[in-house]
Amino acid sequence: MPAIVSTIDQLDPGRGRVCDLFAGSGTVSLALSKARPVVAADIQEYSRVLCSALLVPPQIPPGMQHGVAARVRELTSSHDLRQALDPLISYEMECLDRAEGGQMEPLCELIEESPVLLFQSRAAGRAPSALHRAFHESVARLDRGCMLDTPISTFARQFGGVYFSYLQAVQLDLLLNSIHEVPEPLRDIFLAAALSAGSEIVNTVGKQFAQPIRPRRKDGSTKHHLIEQILRDRRRDCLDTYEAWLDRFAHHPRPSHASAAVRGDYRTVLKSLRDVALVYADPPYTRDHYSRYYHVLETMCFREVPEVSTVRVANRLIPSRGVYRQGRHQSPFCIKSQVNGAFEELFRGVQELGVPLVLSYSPQAKVEGSRPRLLTLPEICSMAAAHFRDVRLLSPGPMAHNKLNHAAMNAGLAHEAEVLITCLP
Ligand SMILES: C[S@@+](CC[C@H](N)C(=O)[O-])C[C@H]1O[C@@H](n2cnc3c(N)ncnc32)[C@H](O)[C@@H]1O
């Protein structure tokens, strides 16, 4: 971060407006916004919400900061959704207690047979078990309360048992239902706190949303080493976590510059920019599509009933294990046949603005087993040189990316995990 900020300060000592074109979590935008106005842009809505809460924080009206959580706490015991999911919530609590006592089997079954959406797509006539009775009863209650296929129960039906405990999923639904009643733009700060809480309590290895936890190995044996994390994550109080995050967002120092957060494709954003002094770009650099890591956050932001991607098993379409949204954004930076064109458009777009570009890129790590990058640094630099007078490579020193805890995917420790390419018009 210091290397990015000081490079930008050197290239634009006048502290003009910077566009962070692939803003993601908003951490770079936030650091830059301390000294200059920032336009934070990204294709994902969750990023716009986070950046809006960080860069353009509203004044929360008195009483409202704790009002939303207090209301949801009240509703947690009485709401029809809580009542409908009660059979699954109680059964899961029993499973967690039994797992704590060393009996993991029922909990493994609950995780593998969830979510409710998967149960609904299965053929009838399976051997009845305590778990299936709980599913059956919860679905019947949802149906009686007209809560199937409505956004108010999206988390309970799609993510309960998979990414969150059933109780957490219901609380997230109730929280999101209340937050989505708050008018824009005030809503963003509440939603940002919910996004952060969801990311903190999610029960996956590595705290991402790309792959649900797998409690058993391929040979069927249970992964006992995961039990502590499963118990800890699934017993986290969702509302306490949310309130702590809202407090953090509400107490962030207020930016002294007029910044903005927008959602959009980088090509459209580049065309719409006015009065920027510099563009900072941190595009994706591997084949892994970012949107798979953020689908749950997008569903939190859009509050609809998303179409879920499916797989065919025994001639039946069932929800994919990760319960991903359909129609997720596939970035051209992650597609071999499109990546050259994507960089071309980035360079051309910034060239047309006539301002410097600072590009972050993670070069191919020279470590066996690391994820291949789509382009090499010489390839990127020579493309940039066709659009800019002066192209330089800066190496801010040894760094290591967050490994997403997936040893097989990102083996070893890559030094020089990130370089900066400065391009002057
Ligand atoms: C390497 S990450 C950026 C991380 C960011 N610098 C941070 O501090 O969190 C790349 C980002 O590019 C975004 N992205 C991918 N394709 C895009 C496109 N076509 N237009 C705009 N943003 C895009 C992704 O959503 C992702 O957030």
C-alpha cells in the first residue's frame, strides 16, 4: 500500500482526482482518499457498496445505528421465517453438540445434504431420516407461509447449512430484509456492515465463498481437524458481528475530499471519467473468475431470487455444490483469448484521457504449482509502450498474496508477488 500511494503521489504531486478502476474491497481507494478525491469503480455491486460506505459515508440518523439490529433480534424469536426454519435450526444445533462430543456423522450429512434448495430438487422417496423430516417440515412451513421463491428467504433456502448455520442464514435474511427498507444512499453503510459480517462468519476454509466446506475426504472418512472451525464459525452470533462492523464503518474518519463509488465495466467507466489526474488499475491476473468468490455478497446486495447454476446428477438437475448465481460476470482479464484485447482497451482508454496510468500486476511466480498468469510482464509492458511515452516497471519489494488457504492452488511463497507498471503519456 505505501508503495502504491507514494508512486501515485510522485506522479501527481498536485493531489488530483484518481480513479481506482478495479476497486474490489476498496482498501487502495480508502488509502488514496486520505489525501485526494477518488472515484472507486468495479463491475461488482458489493464493491460499490463497500466503497460507498468507506468513501462517501452518510451521517447515520440518531437511534438508527442500533435500531436495525435491535429489530432483527426481536424478530429472530418471533418471525414466521424463524418459525419455518426451526426444525432445521434445532436439528443443526443437535448435530453441532454431537460433533463436539466426537460424533461427526450427522453434521457431515447435514452439510452435504444442504441447502433447502438441494432438498427440494431431489427425487422423493428417499429413506426418511431425522434430517429429512427436518427438511420436509421446514419446506412445508415455508410453503404454508408463502415464503418459497421470495427474496425474504433467499439466504435460508440457498446458503443455510452450506456457508452459514441455518440460524445465521435466517438472521442474515431478516437483517437484509430490514436493511433493504432503508432508502439509498443511507442503505450502503448498513449493507457494507452486513457484507463484512457475512464474510467474517462464513464457514469455509479460507473464509471465501468459492468453495463450501467439505467435511469428508473422497474415501468417506471425516476431516476431524475441521471440527473446531465448523463449531466456531457456525456458533458465531451474526448480529453481534454485524453491529461491530457497523460501528467500525460509522467511526471511520470522514474523508475530506469529494469521492465517489460506481459500479461498471472498466471500459464504460473510462469513457465517463471527467477531471481525473491519474488512473490506478489492479485488474485480475489469473484464470480464476473473481465473481465465484463474491457470489454470496452479490446476492446480499441485489436481494432477489437468483437463478442458481446447476449440475446434472442421475438425469436430474440439482443446484451446484457452491450454489453459485447464474450469469456471473466473466472478466476478459481471466480469459486467455480475450486478455490481450482487455489490456489494449485499458491502455487505449487511459491514453485517450491523457493522464498517467499506474498498473498493479502479479507476475508469474517462479514457484512450482502456482496459478499461471495470463500474460507475462514483458508482454504487458510492450503493449503499454504502444500507447504511452514512458513505461517503467517498479518492484515494491518482497510481498506475498493472501493464499486463500488453498495450498494445492497456490503452492509456496511467491516473492515479488506484485509489481507496479507506471505509464506516462
Ligand atoms: C485484483 S482485484 C482488485 C483488488 C483491489 N485492488 C483491492 O484492493 O481489493 C480485481 C477486480 O477487478 C474487478 N473486475 C474484473 N473485471 C472487471 C471489469 N470488466 N470491469 C470492472 N471491474 C472488473 C473484479 O471484480 C475485482 O474486484
